[in-house]
Amino acid sequence: MSGLYARESRSVSTMAHLRFFPQAVVGGNGAYLTGDDGRKLLDFAASWGAASLGHAHPAIREAVNRALSDQAGASYLSTANEPCVLLAEKLLSLVPERARGRVWFGHSGSDANETVARMVVAATGRPRILAFDGAYHGGTVGSMAVSGHPSQQGARAKNLTLIPYPNSYAAGSPDAAKDAALAHLEKLFATEVPPQEVAAFFIEPIQSDGGMLVPPDGFFPALEALCRQHGILIVSDEVKVGLGRTGRFNAFAHFGIEPDIAVFGKGLGGGLPISAVVGPEAILNHAVAFSLQTVHGNPVCAAAALAVLHTIERDNLVANAERTGRVLREALDRLAARHALIGDVRGRGLALGVELTDARQTALTVYRAFQLGLVLYYVGVNSNVLEFTPPLTLTEAEAQEGVAILGQALADVAAGRVDEALLADFAGW
Ligand SMILES: Cc1ncc(COP(=O)(O)O)c(C=O)c1O
């Protein structure tokens, strides 16, 4: 079906678009997508991490087919269903003791974070929320309200205070970044933000949409100690980098902290819409009929999520993310040594970022990579960080293939071989 992209523009609204190049796909398998022009595209984005097992994974197909062949309703609002109960039991086994209470299910990272933001205030009676500058916790009114990403066009909540996320590269050293962010927080606590009024601190263990920023050693433990001292709940937004992507099942586990509440989404459904909030019973059972949408907890998406978690375990995909991520990282480090456009390479496992020295060149690089057969998007508060969130099933050969394409794209951009006019219709973010 060629010409799909142009047809789309005549029928589909642009309001959800976040486009970097004219990509139109008609299918996909594993780490590859099939373009409407028949091209095979290596997918290093995996639909922003949602296609956690790649495309058309047989385990998800079978689970969805089974759930639909004898369908236990379409919702968990007014009836229990087995896939949801099994999924809740499984998720409870995957979080630290302090979060092991109850599970709420939603459709997306956005509705999950919005629910948490309302729930922690209602359950604790404390009015304030803390989060980080550059944080992306979602695109609904309530999740945008507790986010700090500059691309967003929604209002922040009046009860939100944003803290700088420690950026080791920008600050010149991890210690400088850590000390500045902690000093900022301690000063706020001593002045305009009384800590006893704070219900929760939303963190991203690695700040992905803000630029794939990895926190300096010791930062989160110090933050955790402050939160414990003041009875502030820690909410770990694992939506993009959790579920094995970083080479540990939970991303927060890299940094030696244990959140009270963990939020999962994106890759949980392997491409189907489902999110989950896991946390203490006293918070998660605070009220009934508090946050609900009709097909929340539907057995089809829950079955897909169970298949995702089962496959991650069965196929050792956490270890694969660690191992293949190391191969990818080393190849990117070698590229950095050859390309002056690259300022920094960072991340963990298969959640990697490459900061370029210039936003325009970043947009040109992803465009050129697409022309050459690689799907890669960019993130960052300055729109200059290439983001790598490929399927957890990525092989070392695929990692090398992608980096070779990226190397060519960078060389073409540096040599001025990519026409800037191509970007006219692709604002990105
Ligand atoms: C860390 C994080 N949290 C929440 C969200 C929102 O998830 P969704 O867009 O699936 O609602 C995102 C999306 O980019 C994210 O990266």
C-alpha cells in the first residue's frame, strides 16, 4: 500500500503526531518493520519501547488469540478475570517488599501516573508533589500536570514543584550534578516546600524523554534517605526503562533504592495498551471507584502482558538487554571516537542515548538513518539526544547493523550530504 503516508495526512489528525521522517509501515517481524514501499527497516525505537518483544512475537499472538477465543468479558471494573489476577500476582512478585500490596491496571503510562498523582494526595492528605525538570510522565491533563518536559502544552499542577535532574554531562562531572540537585532540594525543604506537605516524589530512574540521563552514583540513595526522613512516598516511573530494558528487571535496582510505588506501561503489553501501578495496600485500596475507565483490566491486554513477562523470563531477555546493550554501547563509543558530532554516550542495557552537539544535526541524522534503513528517534530537553530503545530480543548482529547505518548517517550529515529542506514537515519535539 504505497502512498500511505500521504493518504494518512488527508484523514488522520496530527494532534498525536510526533514525526521525524515520513515513515509508513505495513507490517513487521522481530526487530524489523516493513515499510509501505517494501523496505525492511531495523527498528531501534520499538514504538518508543512499547514493542518490547519486537513485532509479531508468537507468544503475544498466542496469548491474545487464546484470550479472545473464550473472552472473559472486557473489563475488570465490575468483575474479576483470571488474566488480571494472574498478572497482578506476577507483578507483586517482581517489586520490593515495601511496594508489595495491590495492583491497579490502566491503559497507558499516562493514565497510570495520573492515577498515582491523585491517589497519593488523597491517601496521605498531603497536598504537594515533587518531580524533575525534563520529566515526561504522560500526555493526559493529570499526568502532564506532574511532568516537567518542555515539549508539553499542558499546565503544571499548582501543587507541583520541579527539581533539576542531575545531568553529569552538562554539569561537567557526576559529583557536581549530584551536589547541585541535592542542595536545591534541601534548600526547598528548608524554605518554600515544607517536606511534611509532600505526598510523593515522582522519579524516572533514567530520565528518558528528558535526554536518557543516568543519575550520578549516590544521588538516588541520598534522595531516598531524605524522602524516608520526611515520610515522602517514592514513585518510580518504570514506564519506558523498566521491565528488563536496562539489564535489570526494575530500572531503580541499578541505583540501590526501593520505591514505594512502581508504575509500568509501554512494553508491559508488548504493543497492546496496558499499564499497572504497584504499591502498598493502604494507598492502592484508599478508595473504590476512584480511577476507572471501562476497558481497564480487560483480559486480552492482561493476557498479552502475562505473555510478555513470561517471555522475558523464559528467554532471559533481561540478560540479553544487558549483553546486547553492552555490544551496542561499545559500538556507539567507537562511533563517538570517530564523529565530532557526538558529545556523549550514556544509558544502561538497551536504554541508551547519544547526545549530539546540535539539535538540527540530530534531526538530520535520524532522517538520514531512516533513508538508510534504521528507525531511531530523538529525545532531550534540547532535542539533541538519539534514543535507543530497541526490542529486548535484539541480537548482537542487529545491534552492529544498526550502528553501521548510524555511522553512515552521521558521516552524511557531517559532510552536508543531507538536504535540510527535508525537515520542513518534521518538527519532532
Ligand atoms: C517515563 C514515561 N512515563 C510515562 C509515559 C507516558 O506513557 P504513555 O505515552 O504510554 O501514556 C512515558 C511516555 O513516553 C514515559 O516515557
